Amino acid sequence: MTDRRPGEGWYGPPGGYEDATGHGGGAEHGPPGPRQQGHGQPGYGDPWHPAPGPAYPAYGQPYAQGAAPAPDPGPGYPPPPGPTVPEPPPGYAWPGQGGPTAPGPYQPPTPAVPQAPYAPQGPYGAHGTQGAYALHPPGVPPAPAPEQWGTPRPPGQPEPPGPYEPPETYEPYEPYEPYEHAPTGPTAPTGPGRAERRRAARSPGHRARRRPPKPSPQATAPSRPLTRTEARRAARAARDSPGVVVSRALGEVFITLGVVMLLFVTYQLWWTNVRADQQAGREKERIQRSWAAGRAPGAFRPGEGFAIMYIPKLDVVVPVAASIDKEKVLDRGMVGHYSEGGLKTAMPSARTGNFGVAGHRNTHGEPFRYINRLEPGDPIVVETREAYYTYRMASLLPQTPPSNVRVLRPVPAGSGFTRPGRYITLTTCTPEFTSTYRMIVWGELAEERPRAQGKPDALVG
């Protein structure tokens, strides 16, 4: 280490210097850094050769030898880099600064008391050097430089942390694929084999990657005008074949038929009942108005209502009209009286006879839909202009052909009656939604009550 004089800082012989750790420098070490500049500067210098004063002149004062004034760095900042002015001994000044000049020959100062040997202090800095190294006294070998300068690190010192390096990115793990003749001992791999992976790839739950469709040659080929022959071929290929046209037409026909059938069923099962109820209600009001007007009983034209029938158990109230015409009577929600031709039956007011009526079981008001639920003794009331006629249900014929007209005779066949009397016969179609057979219900008159005496007990209760 080169001996220094007060004010000379850490500079050694021409072209070299010594750093804060005592290492000599030269042209290979480059120019001195902030720790090598100046002697006696606050935070710099040699603790064994304390400087008597600051190395810089007062701020704002010119340097010696015509140097530029030092800028004021402000409080808390280190002195600006650049040439420094050595400080003269106490009581003297350099030429040009006033005061007596420095004495003749240089007298080296008394060496300071040796300090403790090298002891690193603090962690390594940002440049790989340890924080504050205790400077060695004269005669003590300098501390080794950090590993950055090629000198081995002192024993027991931790390795300085290097710059941050991001973690390595690894490829995704692929399952081990055993060889064709893999060992079967304890060291054999346990992952799925090639056959298992292929079966898993063919399973429905496996979502395999779909390759994009390859473009057709027509799409990749450069566009050019088509010739007349090519245009005709393309147009012919774009047309639908006769089979496609026929199948498409048949599909449209079937769809149309299905819609029409659905509408027809809706009309039959719902709309006909709505219309029949409205028409039967209007006819019942008309009958009651005619009774109030005092019209005398007599012959009734076909379709004209003359009575009202009540079936309390079935909650049925329906007008009775002359004739069993389908359009004029039955489809209008009314009950028709067998009053024409060879099937003519007696009126309720007759002294003996069979009062026969017919009605729909399904659709068009369906007044007789549930007559099969009647039991012997259930009342059936017929109201006319003069009286209420109460019949009691006697028997039921579940099924008979339409040609069996004997059920309408004055003494109905199959009813169980054996002598003339005042009977009632209800006829309707069966099974439901068909007209293949007829269902017959018979009843016998139990009470005749004039209207002036009020309603019978069957209607009041």
C-alpha cells in the first residue's frame, strides 16, 4: 500500500490507486470510484489518517488553478464527482487563497493507533461487495476482495445473494409409456398403457381435439370465370334430386294433415261443447218465455223445444225438443223426443205410454255422457208448461244394437216392465266417442206435480 500524505486521499503512484479495502489499483482497475476520491471527505477516506478539514472549498468559491465552482448538491446528497483540492496543513493556504503558504518539506503525521483486524460488517451490497469493511491498519495484510473480483470469500462467510432469476419453466409432465418388453417386477411403471389410452380416447366422455376440415380444392383454387358447360353442370348439381323433392313434399303433407287433425280434435272435444251449451241455453230461455206468455200446448215442429229435463245426480239441465234430427236438435246440445215416423213415442202427459228421448254422450254438449252412473231410484224430472213429471230410474241396458227398436215400445222389451204404464226411456251411443251400439236407461213415473204447486222435492232438495 502506498503511503499517503494529508490531503492526497487514496491515490498511489501515477496511473494507480488504492480502494477502501487496501487493494492497489492501476490502469487495469479503471478510474477511481466515489470511495477512492478525496481524503477527509464526510463518509470517505482513511480512519488511520484523518483529514483536518473538508477536501472541497466553500461552495460558490473557485477551485485552485482556475477550476470551475462546485455546484451545491443540497443537503443529504454526497459531494459531486470530479477533481478534489487537497487541504493544506493547519494555518496555511495554497497559493491564491490568501494566508501564508505551506512550509517546506513534508512532515508525515504520527500514525494512528492500529485498529482491530479485518471484520466484515453487514450484508453484501447491491454490487456483490459486503457492506462496510473495517479498514486494516498498517502492516496488516489487506482483506480479500469479494468473489466478484476473483478473490475467494473468507471462510464462514455466507454466499452473497445474486440478482433475481425467474424460475425455470418446465414442460408439462407426460405419463410414462412402458416399452414393449417392460419389466414386470416392483420397478415396472404403473401408469396406463397405450391400449388403455386408446380405449379412453374412443370413449364417449373423452373430448378429443377435432381437426379443422380440409378446404376443398374448389375453395383453394383461384377463382376464374366458369365456362358455359361448367356452369350448367354446377346448376344441375345444385338442384335437388327427385327423391329429395318427393320426400320434402310428403313431409309437408303429413305435417299439414297432423295440424288439421289436431284442430279437428280440438273442435270436436271442446268447441262443439261450447257452442252447444250456448244454443241449449238460448233455447231454454225461449221455452220459459213461451210458458210465461201462456201458449197452449199442441203439436211442435221439429227442432222446437217444449220441455226441460233435470237429472240432479248428474247436474244436467237440458231442453227437450221435438224430433231426433242430428243437426236441428242433437248437435245443438238438446235432447230429442222420438216424435216422428214409426219410432213415435208418447208425451209425458199421456195416461200410458213410453216417453222416449235421445241425446249425445260425447261432444255437442254431451248431456247423456254419464247416464251409466245412474242407479235405481235416482230421480229424472221433466218440466212442461203444465206440470213436473218425476221418474225414478228402474233399469239399465249397457249395450244393444241400433236396430233394436223394441226398447221404445209402450212396454219396453228388456226393461223388466210387464204391463202398460207411464215410462221414460233414455238412449245414447256407446262406447264413448263411437256410435256402434246404444245404451238404454229406463225409468217409471213416480210423481206428477202441477207447476202451480211449485217444484218437486227432487229439485228442491
